Amino acid sequence: MSALELERIEGLLAEDAPFWRLRQEVPRSRYAIHRAVKRLRRPPAPEPNRSPLRLSLAEREEISRGLAAGESLRVVAGRLGRTPSTVSREVARNGGRASYRACRADRAAVRNMCRPKVAKLARCPRLRAVVEAKLELRWSPQQIASWLVVEFPDDAEMRVSHETIYLSLFVQSRGALRTELTRYLRTKRSVRRPGGKPPNTGQSHIPAMVNIAERPAEADDRAVPGHWESQWCCQAA
């Protein structure tokens, strides 16, 4: 349906015209007109809750005007009360100084706010196939992430961090990598274990430790010279 036909339907709806008149004025099937009416009467999507740390549409318009006037990013950031790095990243991710547009940048920001997001390995079959092939060769996720940068230096789509690979393996609801690929990991775990200090299992770190209560009987009478020091330690305790 063309924009002109949609505009005509919208005008008739504003006049509370009956459905038969819509069919008479717009040469389309009743199913097409019904879908158009339903779409036009659909309430607008609610405005997403923006964090005060994020740039607003008004701030993006101010950035666009500053760039058009030839101002530096530092001057624009000072007028907005933002750090220069925030404005610099905003301009760089939306086409640079020559191509920056406030409305387009704001729509992209709102789109990126949507959750849940589709995992990169799920939406890029070529990248997923390469990662799965390397996992089957028992490469670690760190090796795969580093190799992709060297093998595809000019292809930004063929980039993935090792954390994303681990997350795709251990969180199967993301639907990115097959769960059976976990057996190719060097740890062969299907659940991620947090790094840092190892968990306390209640066991001593001394291998094959023998409790003092299990010491042999000859250690009590000092019959063997090698038991003298242990006997003294026991008496001191």
C-alpha cells in the first residue's frame, strides 16, 4: 500500500468514516484495508526509559548543530556538560563529522537499548561456522578470538571476544553454539567457574596429608631417631 493511500485512509478515519467508504475510496481488498486500519490505530510505542548517563535527542541535535558550525568536539562537549570522550565516541559510531545526523543516531541508540539482544554468533552464520570449526580442533576461545583479528584484519563482522564464545557455550538459551562443543574445551566443563580465588572445598592443600591421630605406635617411644622431632612437636602442642 502506497503512502498516498495510507494518508487517505488516515484522513477518513479522522472523519469517522464507515468501513464501506474506506473500501470505496481506496481500491484495495478489505483485508489490506483492515491491516492498514489496524496499523494506523495501533498506539505508539512507549518512550524507553533513558538513563541520565545516556545522551538525549536534544543533546544529539546540539552535537549536530555544533558539527555543522565547524566547532570542535571539546567545545560541543563543554556546552553540553559532557566529557569530550563521550561526544567523540558518539560521533565516531554514527558516521563521523561529515555524516553525523541527530535523528539517525538517536534511532540507533534506541534500537541498541532493546533487550534481549540476539547474540552475534547467532546472527552471523559465517562467524559461527569458523568458531565451531576451531573449537572442534580444540582451540581455546582466547586463541580463536586472537586468530580472527589476524586472519580477518579488515572484516569487522569476523570479530568475537573469548567471553562471548564462553557465554554462547554455557548459556544455551542464546542459541548460538551447539552444547556438545563444550567437550572440546580443555576444562571439559559445561558450567562456567568464576575466576580468582579457588573455592573452599574444606580440604587441605597438602597432598596425601596424614592426620596426626593416625601416626604409628613406634613414634610414641622414640625407638626410631627420625621420630624425635615429631614427638617433641606433639608434646609442645
